[in-house]
Amino acid sequence: MSGLWALSAADQARLIRTRAASAREVVSSVIARHEATHAAINAVVELREEEALAAAADAADAAVRHGEALGPLHGVPVTIKVNIDQAGYATTNGVAAFKDLIATGDSPVVANLRRAGAIPMGRTNTPAFSYRFFTDNALHGRTLNPRNPRLTPGGSSGGASAAVAVGVGAIAHGNDLGGSIRYPAYAVGVVGLRPSFGRVPAFNGTAVEERPITLQMLSVQGPLARTVGDLRLALAAMAAADPRDPWHCPVPLALPEPKRPWRIALATLGASPPVVQALRQAAGWLAEAGCVVEEVALPRFDEAAELWRALIVTESERALRPAIEQLGDDAIKTAYAAWAANVAPLAPDAFAAGLARRTAIWRDWQVFLSAYAAALLPVSLEPPFPQGLDQEGEAAGARILAAQAPLYVINLLGLPGLSVPTAVVHDGIPLGVQLVAARFREDICLSLGEVIEARAGATGVIDPLS
């Protein structure tokens, strides 16, 4: 049973449900995999072995023996990012000052995963305040990319992506304000889904006040995995209703299909040659599967990118910068200064007007996506960044902001986005592409992602490179 850690969540759940393997055996296998890989990547920064085995795995096995109703992820170990509440654990958000901020209850995502039968068995790393595309902090240390340690594993869900890639959990929780699920998936060559705004409920009881309005509207919770099928399972579990999130919308996960053949809008957006190569490979596969791929311009893309930057920096200057200056480590202070130097905050009237303009841009995209089943665009305009690029000053900050526009434009619009690898390999990373559909059409993104996955091959577990 030593290879149970390498299986998909779907396969792990099937073995547990049929008693071909026990939940204890699966959890033990994943713990052993963590112990074998942790020194090389530092992805899971807290794991309580006895709690996972006794309180969760043994109870899961008892439920199988007693013939109880089982959830779709029954007995499957998953990881949880350290910036959301899990009862009995510190919601550190990568900040040393929060190391004793112990949650007394689960956030909606954790509660929903438990209800689906999953076993939260490890907490994954994030940069301080979850505010970088790189994952290191003074409290938990640096997470390394298991495919190429010279490159970032992405951020802010870099611990989640690295853990999934090496087999420490088949499903990882992440969240995404400006690409923090899709970029880590892209950086390590796994799959990651940013659900639509309102799809997955969110709430942290440890928070002393409500999040700024832009974070409420632009940030979402979602999964990373090695297969698109596991993303489907994870999304179905995470999306269950929770009354603590008034933004949540109980929309069915499967909606009527668009008329076939599906039209796909391809936009390369001036990306670097390796990224364009991956896009054209994916476009060719979709065309061979019967889609009609048309290279087009995306509506108001540059305007949307500029607006996301302005809204986020404006709110961050007010709500986040004082905390960074008081509690942040040197890396987040340097990275934040580089961002802020490139974006001017908005005056109050301009901020309010910007929120109104967001609706107009969103409307244009909704009309655009009524003519296309989905858009195919880069995850980032560049291959994964070198480690520590955001520590190199204003010019590096400008480069990062420019490259990541295909990520954060989708956050501004509240749309679902899927990062899925292709067969184009650059610096050891199978470069991914991004699929975007209308709001609540994760089903379309996932269906198209399965076409690409079938041709590129599902991501298998890897051993970390030193």
C-alpha cells in the first residue's frame, strides 16, 4: 500500500469505499510521502500525524465498516492553506505575529470538505499576508518548486501546488485574489481552478473585521489537483452553501450546454514564445475535438487590468500597508513597495467610479462570452518567474504586474478560470494555458480542460529535484 499517496482522490475514495484499502492506510501513505519530501520543498508547514490518523482516518474506516452513508471524498486526505480557519490551528497567513491566532471553528471550505468525507491533514505555506506570487516568509520559511527549485512554485498558494505535485494530498485548498490558485498550478505543472465569484462560500472567524470590499468581490476559494476529475470532486464539495457568506450563490454545478460546435476565443495577448506555443498546441487539440477556435481581441482587456491594479492598491494602501509595515517580514515589505511604486492609488471619488466601471467591463465580457463557449488565453505572459524576482525593485515589480494581467483581469470580472498543463515543457515545467467561461460555467472550463489533459497526459506525481 506504499503507493497510495500517488493515486488520484477519486481512486483513493473508491479504494476506501470498497475496503480495498483503509483510510488509515491512505493517510499513513500520504504522511510518509510528506516526510520523504518535506526537506526538499517545505510545502506543508504543519501536520499532526496522530490527529489525522486517530481522529479522522479511524473514524472514516469505522463509518465504512458500519455501512454509514459516505461522502464523495470519504477518507481522502487534503491540505488546507494557512490563511483560512481550521479549528484548533493557527490562521498564520504566513505572519509570525499570527502564530498563536488559533481558530475555534472551521471556515466554510474546511467544513464543506469534512462533510464530503475528506480529512484535512496538513496546512500549506503562503507568503506573508498571501500577497506575493512567491511563497516564503519569516515564520514558515521558503517553499521550493519541486520541478525546478530555481523557479517560484507560485503564490500565494505555493505550498498547496508543491504539495499536490509531489503527492502530499491529491487535492489542495487554495484561494485566488489575483491568480493565487492558477499561477501556482501553472508554476509547478498541475491543474488549478479559480471558481466564479459567489460559487464557494468564505469566512474567517479569526478576522477582527470584515475584509475590504475589493477582497470580498475579487477573491475566491478553490482547489488544486493533479487531474481535472479531482478538481470536479473538490469543487462539488467546496461549493456547498454556508450561511456565513452572504455572497454565496447556490447555482447548480452543471448548466445547459451551449450550442455545438463550441466556439473558443483564442487570445495570445503578446505572450512570450513558449507561452504562445502552449496556447497554439491547446488550440489545435480543441479544434481536433470539434471546437471552432477563432483568434480574437478580448474586450477592454487593458482597461480591466489597469482597473484591478488601481482598486487593489487603493484598498491595500488603506487596509493592508499599515499591517505590513508593522508585522510583515522583509520580503513582503520589499515586494509590496515594488507594487505600490508602479500603481497610483485612487481618490475616493475615482475609487467609487472604478467600482461602477467594473460592472460595465463585466457586462461587455458577459456579452462576449454569450457568443463563445470559452476563451483560451495565457495564465501568465511569461514562463514561471525566477525565485525572488519580486525582491529586485520597481522594474521587477512592473514586469510581474504586466505578465500577470491574464490572471487578475479574470478576478476583476468574477469569472471562472482553469489552469491546465500542455505538453510544452520550458525549464522543466509543462506550461499551462487558461480557460475562462461565463460566470458559473466552471463545467465548461472543466470539460475543455479534460480535452487538453487527455492529449497532454494527466499530471503524475513527481519527486522533488534538488
